[in-house]
Amino acid sequence: MIRLVSIGGVLKPDFQGRSPGRGGYLHPDARCLEGFVRSKRKEFRSLGCAPAREDRERAAALIAAACLDHKALVE
């Protein structure tokens, strides 16, 4: 699971799990990332904010890229 944090209204993945701020967790698989991006929720309580779709897309892309890089290193 990858932690997402909202710091000053900016949504970003926290791969180390040590960033300050409100956080929520997301599975790094494609189905969960797509669901997060498409979600129509007005606010994510765990994050304490309502990230715009563009912010969710950017965060999902960063997570997907990091997971692909990790898989390439493992293989």
C-alpha cells in the first residue's frame, strides 16, 4: 500500500511513509489507481481535502511509474 499525503492542499505519494500531514492509503494496482482517479467523492476524509481530478491523476501516475520502476529492478 502506498501512502498519499496532503500538505498545504497538494496531494503527493509518500513512498517512505514519513511525510507530515494527513494521509490515506491506496493499493498500487491499476484497478485501484483508476478508481481513485475516477472517484466522484467530494472529499477524502483520510486526506482532509478534496483533490481535483488533475491532482489525483498526477498522484496515480507517479505511483504507477514508481511501481513499474520497482518491478524492473526486481526482475
